[in-house]
Amino acid sequence: MTSGLPRRFLDLLTRPRVAGAAWWSVVSRLPVYLMSLALVLTVREQGGSYAQAGLVAALYTLGMAVGSPLIARRLDRNGRSAVLTATALAYPAALAVLVWATHPGGWAQPVTAFAAGVVLPPANACMRALWARLPLREDERETAYLWEALLTEVLVIGAPLMLAALMLAGSAGLALTVIAAVGGLGTLGLAFTRLPAGTESAPAVSKGPRHPLGPLREPALLALTVVMAVSAVPIGLLTLAIPAFVDRHGGPGGAGVVYACWGVGSALGAIWLGRSQSEVAPQVRLPRLLLAYAVGTGLTLLAGSPLGLAVALAVGSAPIALVSATEMSLVSGIADTRSMAEAFTWASLATVLGDALGQQVGGLLMDPFGPRTVFAVATGTALAAAGLAFACRGLLTRRATPTVGCAV
């Protein structure tokens, strides 16, 4: 089983006119998973306070939340090349201005950070929408979304390590600039790589006005995004609880190792279980996986030491990447093909907002109640997400009526 899935990944990612888009998309997404950290380090390097650094990072994230649905809508309506080219040029330019032409304490740096977030290239949404439109068998599409989920785990762990390596050779500002430029180059590659015949040959989409909610008007997609947001809250809660737990047990330097066990467990779980999961319909699979995710989260309550917590996280995180892959599969099946990129963007925003809410709640609970209470709240929230998914299972079964596809 473990040998079969890597083979399927290799077959998919080396296929002519699929490999180019897949690998350029990896390069284009490097900034996504480290830019908030890079901004904080850059502002601090320039002499700014933690409050100023936090403001810059927060405004960058706010800009991303505001801009990404609008840019994804343009991607659906105007096509891949134009939107990706514009953002590939604007994004590194905005970050270069922030690093080399602004300073902490002034108005220009927060404004530039917000602008950079707004023009973040929609590489995630673009590639996931492409997987939905490429001429693939259904099992190949499932493999593609499992690859996307695994890639997220790899980039979450690996991208900050890349930032650290670049900082050894220069400043945080220089490292940020290089990563932004590399991401822009990857976005240009994704914009102009050739795709299989028929992927982009759909008739043009009407340029009339769109409803403000876009694809969220579809009840099934709205229900799915709510489930995704609730299921992301425990991630944010654990993000705060893990270092607090390790610190209280006398090993603050080991928090990074414990975090790594969390990500590695998720990746290994996807590789070990991914093949068998694809044999179950995604609307049936998601509630089951979320229930397993809740049970796995509950294992943290049994930990009595940092080592015990590392083991609990490594074992309990096994369903996490599978949950993400199943959610992507459901989005591709539910969303109207004319708004596929925007649908994936709303789905991603749901997880970001859920994670942020979890971190905020975890911070409020930590001092008065401690990490074990936060672990309990995370477990309860994961159980609530599973219950909601079971309740919505019939709704998620109903797929959107096939419609005219858009130029990608």
C-alpha cells in the first residue's frame, strides 16, 4: 500500500503537460507558507518593535483575505495567463518596496504590507482548479488532491527552513526579497506552461455581474466551508497549546521537534492510508475522517511529558492531510466550473479564519486554565466538526449541475 501511492504520485506528476503546471505551482507557493514570519523578522531587523511587526504581518494577512476572493474571481473570468502574470509582477514588487523603501513606525510600511497581501498570486486556487479541469480519471483526481494536501504539510515544515538558510547568507530583508522573486518566477511559469488539449478550450464565460457571494450561494459549498472552518479551529488551539505544554514540562527548546512530529504524522498517515481512502465516496469519507481526527486530537489529553505529546501528535495527526484532500475533492465536485478558483479560495480562507480563531481562543484560555484545558477544547471542537459533517452528509452528496467551463 505504501509503495503504490508514491508510484501514483510519480506517474501523475511526470505526465506530459501536467508536470509543468504541477511543479511550477510548487515554486509559486513558496512565499505563502513563510511570508508572515519573514515580515516579522524583517521589521524587527529594521529596528521595529514586536507590536509594529505584528501590525505589518496582520495587515498582510488582512490584505490576503480581502484580495484573494476578488483575484480568484478575475482568474475565473479572465483566464490564467493575464491574472497570474499581473500578480507575479506586482507581488514581489510590493514586497521589495516594503523591504527597501519603507521603515517601521511610518504609514507606508503597513499600507505596503496590506497591498502585498491583496496581490498575492492565486497559485493555490489556480492549481486546485486545474486539477478539477484536467482530463483525469476520478482516481487520478483523488491522487492529485492528496498530493496537494501532502504538499501543504511539506511546505509548512520546509519553507521556514528555506528562510532560515537564506538568512545565514544575508539579512531577513534580502531573504524575503529573494523568496518573493522566486515565487513570482514560479507564478510566471504556471501562467504560461502548456496544458493538455481541451483544458482551456471552453467557450468564454459571460462578463456580466456576479453575485457578491459567488460560489457560496451553493448551499452545499457553504455548508462545506463552515465544516472546514470549524475543523481548522483545533489546529489553531494546538498551535498555542503545544509550546505552552512543552514549556511547562521544562523543555522549551523541544517545541519545534514536537511540532515536527505533528506534521510528519500527518504526511505519513496520508501515504499509508491514502490509497484505501480513495475507494470511499468523499461525502461519506469526510465525516469518518473528522471523527478519527477528533479521536486523534483527544490523544493529547493523555500526554504527561513532551515525549508523550510528540507521540500523541504523531499518531493522532494521521487523518489531517486526508481530511484536507477530501475537502478539496468535495469542492471540485460541488462548485460550478465557472467559479472553481473562487470556490477553492473561499475554502482556503475558511481554514485560515478557523485557525486564526483557534489561536485567539487558545491565547485567552492559556493563562487561566493551562494547555490541558486547551487540548480538551480542541478535542470538543473537532467532535463538533465531525458531527456537523455527519449532519451535512446528504447535502454534500448533491453535486452542482455541470455548466460551461471557463478559460483557466
